[in-house]
Amino acid sequence: MKKSNVRELVEAGEKNKFYKRAEWTDKLRPMILERDHYECQRCLHKWDSAEYPNTRPKKLTRARTVHHVYPLEKYPEYAKEPWNMVSLCNRCHNEVEGRKWFSFKGIKKKKPEINEELW
Ligand SMILES: [Zn+2]
């Protein structure tokens, strides 16, 4: 049975199906990668918070992953919000996924500032 929204997928323990949908693979993911010029936004220092400092030198790194800052499990309502998605390289993504979701709560205060101009 096809579940219509992200919350239903999450509640069914099938959130990975979201990442297999054409809406994600053909629309949302390429849209964010293009917005971010296929560059890892963490390596670029564009994405940071006091609780999650990025101390790396600024550099260009090819982004291969689009990450949800507010994870699907907790915030399915933000699954398709461009401000909640960020392009990351594999290394940064692994580091970010290793953290607990509440490491990102500082971003909430930044949310109004994350707009097209900043990116
Ligand atoms: Zn990176």
C-alpha cells in the first residue's frame, strides 16, 4: 500500500522509502544539490552552529548527499522544506549522522536567516 505522506512512512518504520521516491531522487535532492552548487556546505563553513562547530579550513568539497537538518523521524513535516536540507560530502554526512539530533537545535534560532541569499 502506498503511503501518501512522510509522517505515515515514518510511523510505519519505512522512512527509507522516502529516499527512493522520484519526488526525492528526481526533484528534491537534485534541487538542493544545485542550490548548493554540488559543494559540501559544511566544508564551506556556510553551515554551522555553536553546538556543532565546524573547525575545518574553508574548502570546496563535492557534495554527494542531501542531509535533513531536522531528521525525518522527529520532524516529518519538514521533510520537503528546502531550508531543512543541506548538501554534504560523504565524510561530513557520516560525522553529522553520528551526532544526536538535538545537536542541531541551535539551528532553529538561525532558521529565519537561512534563505536563498545566504545559500
Ligand atoms: Zn564536507
